[in-house]
Amino acid sequence: MHKYILIFLLTAALSAQSQESSFDYNGDIGFFNSGISSQLLSQSYGFLSADEKNNIIDNLQLENHLAFEANGEFKYQDKKGWGLSLSNRIGTYATYPKSLVELILLGNTPFKGESLKLDPLKLTAFNYSQIDFSYQWSKKINTSVSLLLGHQFLNLNVNDAHFYTDPQAAFINYQVDFEAHYTDTNMFNKPFSNNGYGAAFGISYKDSINKGDIEVSISDLGFIKWNDKTTNMHIENQYQFEGVNVDDFISFNDSIIRDEIDSVKASLESNLKESYTWRLPSRLRLSINHPLNSSIIQAYTLSIEHRIDLYNVPRISLDVHKIAQKHLFSLGYHIGGIERQGFQMSYSYKGKKTHWQLYTKQANALIPSTNYGVHLGISIKRVFSSSK
């Protein structure tokens, strides 16, 4: 990892001596939750009454999402059209059904005689770094090629899960079909450990249309091959528990419970250590920017973005822009993706040599009852050239 940083800095420094260029930093961090608002979450600590449990359940959708993202990127852009960047991507994305929360909060008693469907249940977490080379072939077409270094990875996908309670509570039965793949996930001790290599490709096309701009792009089209120490599991299991039969209470000991636990644990220990190829969550994006004949709002931007294997539906946003000399104010609204629908906003400053931007995808953070996450991003750009 340190070699990549040194190569990147040396290349940027040498190029900057002879060319007009720019150096950027882009970073953002955010937590997103589609199910429970911050106001409801703050009221859900400690002992929960029946009304509080039902209030949580009523606010959930049939399928809910949790996500955490942290991204950082340094980028050098040359005036001749080529660019070099070094970035780190951290992401955790979880999908869980409403029925699972019902079972956890209410127990299985209200569901006697019912077969609860506990899928989809998915978890994907990753940490990787990449060095990216891009080239502007023309005013319309830009391509990029990336080399990736994988640090940590976890993928759990429950394909099928059902939980059944006998009407007389004589037994419970579950059946599950799931697969899991994970590397050494000790991120805190070795955040930049080397557990895999990969590559990615990206391309974008930009053109003018009706006095505005349209851009179509595909990025993160690639993979990471995690090493042969990766744990791979695939379990298809059905289990029925009829309680513990105790004929003599005096002879009861913890070995009886341990035997029941061991019978379940045995099926979970069936795994294989081998390499695993993970397809990156490729990003497809369409953006349309168009000016408006108004002194209050000068332009609008419509964006549609989809991330394969992460979004069930594309994320759609509409932003309006107000320009005041070197300042740009934007306010927008978004739906879809992994987030609860809500507002987003940004502020940008464009000086002669320095540009910077502050933005958030979760402007609802100011209103607890409608706040389902927190997000903050910053972008700083420095334009410089050699003296003649």
C-alpha cells in the first residue's frame, strides 16, 4: 500500500512541474437507514413496552436496508487529458425483512401455526484500495482502468429461510439455505492487509443537448479475486427442536443443552478455504443538467444511478441550483437506492485557484422525525501551473 502512495505522489509532483494541472481530494462518510427514524431510534433503548415494539414494527417496510460508506480519494488531473488517482473504499450494506424484527421483538408465540419467511437477508462488507488511470480521448469520451488491492471482505446471502412454530407449541422448525464468503475481517488491527487483487474499468460519455448537458457513465466494472485463505460456506439445513426431555431433574446438567447446541453447530462448521472471485457492485449513471430562465433558480440536474447487487431500484434525484458569483447553492430530493427518500443539499465555491464543496445526501438530519441517516462529504481542488 505504501508503494502505491509513493508512486502516486512522485508522478503527480513531476507532472505538475511542467503542466498546468489540478490536485483534488474527495471524501465522504455516511450511515443510511431506510427503516427507523432517528427520533424513533432514540426512544427505543432499554425496556420496550408492547406499544413501543409495535411502533417500531409499524414503521418498517417489508424489506429494509442499513448501510455505511466511507470513501477517500486523491486525484491528479493533467491538462492534456490524463489523470491518476488513489482511493480507498469502505462499505457495509445489509438487507433484512420486517418478519425478522417481528420475531425478535415479539417472540414466536404470536406466530403459532404460521411459517415466517425470514428472507431476503443479505450482508455485504468490503474494504479495498485502488489506483486508477484515466484518459480523456475527446471532449465527449473518458475511460479509466484501475488496479485494486483487497483488504477485507464479507458476503452473506440467505437465499431461503423459514421459521415455523407448532400450533400447540410442541416444537419449532426452521429451514435455511445460505452461503457466505469472508476473509480475515480484523479491520482494526490490519486495515490495509493484502487479501486479494483485482481490476476495474470505467467509461463515460458527455454531450450537449438542448442547451444543457447529458452524461452517461459505467464505473466499477470489475472484480477482486480474494486469496486462498478465504472461507467459503454453503449450508442447506432443516432442524426441528422439540425441547429437552428431562426424566430425572436431579440428573439434569448442562451437557444436555450442550448436545443440542453441538448438533446445530456442526452444520455451521462445514466450510472450505479457497480463493473467491467477487464482482464489484458496478455503477450505472445518467445525469442531465439544464439551464433555466429564472433569476431565482438558474439550472436543474436530474440524476439516475443504479448499483448492481446493492440497489433493488435505482436512486433518482432532482436538484435545483442557485448561482451567486463564485458560489453555487443546490437543493434536491432523492428516492430509491438504499436510502429513505429525503432532501439533499450542497454548497460550492469556485475561486481562481481553489475550489471546494460541502455536500450531504441526508439533509433531513435537521428534522429528527424524518431523519433516517447522516452523511457529509467534502471536495477540495487546487489548480496550479508552472511559471513561464
